[in-house]
Amino acid sequence: MMLSVLLSPEAEAKLRQRAAAEGKDPVTYASKILEQAVSRPSIDEILAPLREEFAASGTSDDELVRQITEDRDFYRKQH
């Protein structure tokens, strides 16, 4: 796929600098980082199993907040 992207002068300068640091031209470097970005799971994909487990647990939002607050306070007392 051919893609044209508008960058601010600051972003272009950083792109050129980082590409040069890796011994690559800016187009090759940009392609590499875009490939990496779209290959990683999204936050929603990462959190999906946790959300499903929470929904299945029957725990209310208020109960979860209470538990997190209690755990946080306990942790702070230990450290």
C-alpha cells in the first residue's frame, strides 16, 4: 500500500533523526514503525479478557472501586 502522510516540521525532523540513527532512510523507517504499531494489539483487545471476567464475576462497579481502594491503602501502609 502506498501512503502519503503530512507531518509537522518537528515530527519530520525527529523522523529523519531517528531514521538516520538506525541507518535507514525516512520512508523505510516510517514503514517499519507503522508496521510495528498496527501489529500490536489495541488496548481494547488487551483488556477484553479482563472485561469479560469482570462482567462474569457479577461484581458491581462500586464493589470494584471499594476493593481497589482497600488494596491501594493496604499497599501504602506496607511501603
